[in-house]
Amino acid sequence: MLEQVRKRAEADARTYGYFLHPDPEFLNDLLEGLKRNEERYGYPSCPCRLASGVFEYDRDIICPCDYRDPDVQEFGSCYCALYMRKDLYEGKTPIRSIPERRPPEKMARAYATSAEAPSGKAPTPTAPSTAVVAAKETTQVKKKIWYCKQCGYVCFREDPPYVCPICKAKREMFAELTLRTDAQG
Amino acid sequence: MLEQVRKRAEADARTYGYFLHPDPEFLNDLLEGLKRNEERYGYPSCPCRLASGVFEYDRDIICPCDYRDPDVQEFGSCYCALYMRKDLYEGKTPIRSIPERRPPEKMARAYATSAEAPSGKAPTPTAPSTAVVAAKETTQVKKKIWYCKQCGYVCFREDPPYVCPICKAKREMFAELTLRTDAQG
Amino acid sequence: MLEQVRKRAEADARTYGYFLHPDPEFLNDLLEGLKRNEERYGYPSCPCRLASGVFEYDRDIICPCDYRDPDVQEFGSCYCALYMRKDLYEGKTPIRSIPERRPPEKMARAYATSAEAPSGKAPTPTAPSTAVVAAKETTQVKKKIWYCKQCGYVCFREDPPYVCPICKAKREMFAELTLRTDAQG
């Protein structure tokens, strides 16, 4: 299972031309954190951030998080230092601490839900690890179809990505793609 | 023409951080196989698998096949050993035989069609190399719009991919995107 | 600002396995050109081509332009030599001049608009840098939803890409995705 987590991270790094943290022990700790979160929540949320346990509220911090690509682009590594640029991996550029890019309102929303969850009505379980996901997914978060005005990339999310995964255009290049009636996941 | 096939494979390898098989002769044989299939069927189906000649039934084995990314991730190379990870390319990890990941039902469907084709009604040709494609495409295979619940990637296929090409989430992270009416920008 | 332009180009090169031009001065000139265009037009159009100033007519030459991937695949570098393959970057293959792949009708359309713009009715500004974009975007260019018949990649553009960014299939593999009630291909 840890090997699966590692292989996914390696595959992801390969596609984007990133490197995983060079220190094997530090890297292992991060991968163990991802594995633990996947076991606990059903998805590998960021090992350096507190998850709420509600899929839709944690979606932006599921690894690779929404902030990874702009952070590697700007600072050379992601928040956790799991993914990094070659110059940092090779020690040519020092690894520095990365400011938290996650918007405060997303944190607030996640923490509010997290606090609510144990007291209130429990979600009806449908399958062992995806119960919470299924119960909450369609209700609280409004998703839209976005497209990149530069390259045309289409995605279905709450907000557009910070960086287009295809052409690297900035978030401002995304616009909503309006279809006549409504999308539902 | 062989050079085009090679360049496409090289471009594909570059994007995903893969390498093509290091042995020039073995590589050439695979590329020749792709070229032959492209000439015969109109699409470069896998040189190591038997194609049916019906586009939609062979779609999952058109190179790069649907199984390449999970196979490279798990075993270090694709079924043919055309695409591989750096450690295998450099001989640091031995190249091993890869189990066939293609589901038996897809094979059965393709072979059934393949056997049918010459005896029964021939598809009406519309253009030299895409005749069969056009004739069969819309009829037998039901495609859906899928999105990755993790990163929002949208695709239109029969089944979701095994691995999200954008964030590497597993197939289970894909859900169907249901749209009510017609598209407009 | 120049550093932002550089970082975006570097990120883009990393994802596709490309390299930026090895000569630091030549590279700087190209990046300065991109920066200048971004300041002038609101988007980083190609530093080696004449832009019209109308977003939709320049869209295909916004860097990375529509022609980069087929050009790197065929010739080893893009039109400007900003992006290149490793063998050219390392000087193993000489850098050659690349024929202009942009279709004459797109040039004609852009130049016609460019000449019109100052004389005729000015677009109503809505926001500082995106005014022209907003005013022209939905009117003159008809966009469609396209999907790659090979891998299912979906995009929303005037024409399909020359090369599928996900599976590298050729433009001919793209078809229009018409949405009626339920999706059908």
C-alpha cells in the first residue's frame, strides 16, 4: 500500500517534470502521512494540512493539491516539499518554507464542517471508505464547467485551477462554460 | 512515415517522463508494427495485441493504450515494453513480462466483431481509411462524459481512464457528468 | 514580472519535457517580448509574430501557441526556438529555421481586424486588461466542444488542437461533441 502511494507520487512527478524530496526518510514520512489519510478518509489528503473528513471540503488539499503547481512554479517546491524542481532537488537552490496559499475561507469552511460532523446527524454509510463522500458530495459545493480561454482545456470543479495543466495559463484565463441546463456529478 | 510514428512516440514519452525501449532494433520492430497497424486499420493499435479492425472495439489498445500508464506505474513498463521508466531504460531494474490488463470482455467483444466482419454486411465506406470507424462508431459503444472528482479533468469515453492523466487519481475517482441540454459558449 | 514570464515558460517546458533556448541572452529577448505583449495586449502572444490585439484572433499564437507541439515534434523546436527538444538544446542537432505553420486564413483574419480596430467602433471596456477580450470573445469566433476519439480528452475551442495534449493523437482524431439531452458522440 505504501508502495502504491509512492508509485503514484513518482508517476505524478514524472509527468510534470518534478522530483520527490531527496531525503529518503523525510520522503517516507510524507508518503506514510498520505497513506494514513487515505486509510482514514478514503483519499490522500495533504500530510501537512488538517483535513475535515468531508471530501468536497478537502478536495483542494488532496495530493497533488490545487496549490502545488503555482507553488512549485513560484517557490520551487510544494507546501510540504514532497514535490520539487530539479534545482532544489539537487541542492543548487535551498529549500525554503512556503507560505500557505490555501484561501482562509476554504479552511474556515472545512473546519466548521469538521466540528459539526461528530455532533449532528451522521451521513448514511453506503460503502466503507466513501460513505462521507457520497453523503456530502452533491449537496454543499456548487461545481461548474470551466474552460481555458487560451488552450480550451475543460474541467468540472468548484473553482478553476490556479494554473492550466495543459498550457500553464493563469487562473484568470478560465471562464465558465455555460450549457443550457445544469450539470450534476 | 516510420519517422512520424517514432516522433509521436518520442513526444508522448517526453510528456509523461517515459523512455522508449533502449534497444534500437527491438524499438524499430515495435514502431514498424505501429506503422503497419496504422496503414491497415487507420489507427496505430498496439503492435503486441490482436486488433479487430473496428475502431471502437480497438480504442483501448490504440497506442498509447489505456493500460500503459497503470502498467508503467506498477511494473515500470507497458505491455510491449515500448514505454518504460528511467530505471528500466537504464538497466537498473530488469525488464519483466507484464500481465495482460485488458479485461477479457473487451477482448471477447473485439474478437466476436472481428469474426463477424468478413461474412456479414460490410460497412458502407465513406472515406478511404476511416470507413469502418465511421460506420461503427456511434452504434455499438455507449460513451459518457466523465470527470475526475479530484482535479476536475473531463473526458468523453466508454469507461473512465485507469489513471487520471492530470492528477494521477485512480479510476474510482471518476464519476459521470450528466448534462441536461445543449452546449454553447 | 519578467521572472513570472520565465517561470511560466519553465513550468511549461518541464511538463512537456522540453527545454528553453540555451543562450541566456536570446532567451531573455524572447521572454522580454512575451512580457511586452502581455503588457500591451493582456496576453503573452508569440514574440516572433505580429498580433492583432483581438484576443480571439490571436488565441492560436498565444504562447505556448497551437503550433508549438507539432513543430517540436517534427522539427525539434517551436517557431521562435523558445521551446526545444533536448538534442537541439544540447547542440547535438542543429537549430534550423521552422516554416510558419499558422494557416494564411488566420493571419488574414487577424490582420483585417487589426486594421479595422482603430477606425471603427471601439469595444466597451469592462476591466482594464480584458476589455477587448470580453467585447469580442463571444461574437466573431464560433467555438465548439471537441473530444479526442482516442483518449477522450475534451476541449472547447474554435478548431481542435494539432496534437492531443494527453495522448498525442493527430488532429484528425478529434470530433465534435454534440450535447443534446444525454451526451452522444
